[in-house]
Amino acid sequence: MSLVELIVAFTILLILSAMAVPLARGRIQAQRVRELRSSLDEMRKAIDRYKDNCDAGYFGPPKLGTNCYPESLEILVTGQKLAQSADGKVLKFLRHVPRDPLTGKYEWGMRSDQADPKSMSWGGQNVFDVYTKSMDIGPDGKPYAEW
């Protein structure tokens, strides 16, 4: 009798744990999506702040072809020297480039303002927009790379 009770108890535990695994995966994916939205928002706001400061003339004349957008994401971290600063003051826009929660890497896809908005290649002129390099599909049916 006790062997049968033990088998029934293990079967119930197996069924309950099998139901919990998909829920845990869903929560993990939802957390990654929230992190992705936050990281994209943070980097896009930093790009916009850089553009606003460049348009205001704080960095001197813009480099030809950049249209006052940063040349790379690293410039947002290392900072851009202010043209009117005699002591070499640098204006920074990001503390670090965030990790892509979907790929686990610090590499992001970039688009320039001269490129097609749906382009998946970067011409290298400037950084107008960023996107994840993950080819996964989001809950809305669109690839995460199009967010």
C-alpha cells in the first residue's frame, strides 16, 4: 500500500512541476522583453540628447556626413569634448552600453539616418537608431528587431 501511495504522490508532484515550467519560462521572457524596451529607450534618449547638444553647437561644427548624430554608441559612453571648454570638459550620455537581454551580448544593430528605416545593415555614417540583433518574434507578432 505505501508503494502505491509513494507513486501517486510522485505523479502529482510531476504534474505540478510540469505545469510550473511553462509559467516560469513565460515570466523570464516577459522580464527580458521589459529589459529590452528599457535598454532601447535609454539608448534612444541618449542619442537624442547627443543630437540636441550637437545642434545647439556645444561640440563645434559637426563632422561631415553625421548630421549631428553620434558616430558610434561608444561616443555616448566615452563622451564628446565641448568646443567652448578650455579645460577639456567632456559631456557623457550613457554610463555604459547596456547588454541586449535577448542575445546576451553587448552588440546592438544600428541604423544611420541615411539608411532605410527597415534596413538591417549599418552604413557607418552615424547612429540614428538601435535595435536588437535577435531574430525572435515578439508577443505582438513582430520581430523584436523592428521595435
